[in-house]
Amino acid sequence: MIKEALHTVKQHLPSHVLLVAVSKTKPISFLNEAYKAGQRIFGENKALELAQKQGALPKDIQWHYIGYLQTNKVKYIASFVSLIHSVDRFKILNKINSEAIKNHRIIRVLLQFHIAKEESKFGFSIDSVENMFKSNNFNILKNIEIVGVMGMATFTRDTLIVRNEFKNLKIIFDHLKNNYFKDSESFSEISMGMSGDYLTAIEEGSTIIRVGSSIFGSR
Ligand SMILES: *Cc1c(COP(=O)(O)O)cnc(C)c1O
């Protein structure tokens, strides 16, 4: 079933769009099944669960962290995580940088923006990011690489609202690209789109979709 579901999602994907299979709360056996069907990128939203699954599964998997991250949990994932989507404040960026130094590596991250109507969704505003970019404390961080932006749309059936929020994230991406990352080839990713809205997200410029329930079933 997982194999067929993966196939269905992939059928709709242009070749430039990366699929993160969101396996949070699902047992190792489910991830193994997706792995056997060819999936190599998995996303989790709890640091300890991610570390545990990484230890139990093949080493050629790329692990993405997609959830709210506490500073005291970064150490569990810093040695291997391939991309952290959910950087939403300077404090966590600073912590990721220091853990990256300890592990002699550079950790790739996305800046999460608040694009939804709901109060509860985390993320930067464009102003807060631009202020951060101006600060010395930010500019001394050398072991993080910002490769793009991430956002979550409002949980609604109204596709017009969702589409406009995705358009907004694309505008934020273009603004940052043009003003701060013009010469950076690596600043190229827009992580948006989940099970319910990934087709809309792709139409609006997504380069990474994060799909859980459509692959692994409801949680
Ligand atoms: C759970 C989760 C997803 C996947 O959601 P589905 O609706 O199951 O596809 C994507 N992104 C984030 C940040 C999540 O927490």
C-alpha cells in the first residue's frame, strides 16, 4: 500500500520537486517499506524520534527535520541531519551553528515564515529576518547554510486562501534571493505543500513538498 501511495504522489511531481516522506509517529516497518520502494528522503518533527529512526535504518537516507525545534534537542540530530526546515528564530539558528561546529560540518537550513492566518503557526516575518541579517551576531555564524524558505498554509478547504499564502511565500523567497542571496546558488529551495495542498504548492513554485498521510495513512 505504501508503495502504491508513493507512486501516486510521484506521478504528479515535476522532476525539479523533491519529495520528503513525512514519517512522524509511524513505525520503522513503514519507513522500511517506503525505503524498499525507492524513497530516500524522510521527514520527522521530533528530535529523539528522528535520531532513533536514523540509527535503525540504512545510512543512505537523507533525514529532514520539519517541526518546532528546541535548543536543547539540536544535539541529537546535528551529526547527520540533511536539512532543517523549521528555523523560526535567531536563538535556534545560533544553537544549530554551535552544534554544527562541534560536529565539524555545515548544516543546511530553511527559514520558516509565518504565512498562515492561524496564530499558532511558528515562523519569522520578513522584517524580523531582515533585522537578523543586519546583526553582527548573525553574520559571524559560519557553520549554517541558509538554502531557502519554508511555510505552512492555513488549514482550510478554501484553496484560494491556501494559494494566496503560497504566492506570498514565493514573493518572500524572491525578495530574499534578490536582496541577500543574489550570488548564492544554494539559496534555491521553497518548502511548501503537504498531503492536502501539494499540487497547488507546486503550481505556485514549490521545490520541496512534505507529504505524510497521503503516503503512510492518517495519524
Ligand atoms: C505533519 C507535517 C507534514 C505532513 O502533513 P500531511 O498532511 O500528513 O501530509 C508536513 N509538514 C509539517 C511541518 C508537518 O508537521
